[in-house]
Amino acid sequence: MTYEESTRSRLQALLRYALMLTGDPHTAQDLVQETMIRVQLKWRPHVLPVGHTRRSGAFRGAARR
């Protein structure tokens, strides 16, 4: 699975999760974008980063509150 395929398949779920964390749609989109950039830098084709993506976003989202 490529990075693009992984991102496309999980994007809506990640946006909903970020919205739950932040309470604001614009902040949620920013959080997902920042998180996906960080995930892309560490992307390994044989590893699906869903758990890492959620943890990374959750920690950053919690820190913004």
C-alpha cells in the first residue's frame, strides 16, 4: 500500500478523530495536515501507520488545549 492509498483510505476517519479532539473543524484539518506530513516523513511501505497517526495527532491535539 502506498502512502497516498493509505492516506486516502483513512482521511475521513482521521478528520473525525481530530474534530473530536479539537472541537473545531479548521483546527482539526490543520492537525490532520501537520500529522500527515510527520507521518509521510517516517513512512515505510511495509508498515501501516494508522496507530502512529492517531497517537501523533492525539498528542498534538491534547497539547493545543
